Amino acid sequence: MPVVTIEMWEGRTPEQKKALVEAVTSAVAGAIGCPPEAVEVIIHEVPKVNWGIGGQIASEKFPQK
């Protein structure tokens, strides 16, 4: 069974996460020919203060997002 791990900034709504899980499941199942029920998606939400981009803390680089 394929397992997809997604790391992203925290703050998405439950509806957005549901849509993401559905889209990723469909894409993986279609690409490798497995049943959608076999695909697992794990979402890790990370605070922007714990994420670095180009030597900067994401909460400082993207304060409004």
C-alpha cells in the first residue's frame, strides 16, 4: 500500500485537507493502478516559525500567509 506524507504549514481548513487527500489519493491510485482504498495520506502541519526557506524563518518571510 502506498503511503504519501505531506508536510505543509499549519492553517488549512478541514475542507482543504479533505480535498487534498482526495486529490492525492486519486492521483496515486491512477498512476500506479492500485485501488484508492490502498492509498494512505498523512498530513504533517508545521508552524511557520519551525520552517526555514532560503536561510529565513517562514513566519518572517511570509508574515501574512
